[in-house]
Amino acid sequence: MIFKERQKRAMDTMNHRNREYLNRMNGQRGEDGEPSLPTDPKDENPLAKENLEKGDLSAMVISALLTFLPIMLILAAIMFLAVKLLS
């Protein structure tokens, strides 16, 4: 396989991170021998106010509008045509 080494490195990294995460959740000691510190819940939530940059919220709103507005317009047009044809 062409990417066998790359895949093996990726799997090793993923397994290592998974092991660290499970140890942290179980309260076991880390690789350096010190107890793992409990994580702050705001660090886990990417939408927490402390984790957002200046324009992130407006970018998310614009993205949601660009995604759902055309769908809503199409559904509104279909409903409008259905009402016109049925009446």
C-alpha cells in the first residue's frame, strides 16, 4: 500500500491521544507522572464565549442564513404555488 507508513503514524497518534484522554477522564496520572488536571468545561465547548474569536459568531449566523434561506424560499414558493393552484 502506498500510504501504509502514513496510515500507521496516524493510527499510532490517534491511539496515543485516545489513551491520554481516557487516562485523564479516569483521573490517572499522565506520562510525566503528575496527576492530570481536570479540564475546564469551557475548554471542551468550542462555542463558549471565551473560545470564539471576534467575527466567529457573525460568520456562523451568515453561514446559517446562506444555508437555510434558499431552502426556506423554495419551500415558500412551493406552498404559494400549491395554494394558488388549489384555490
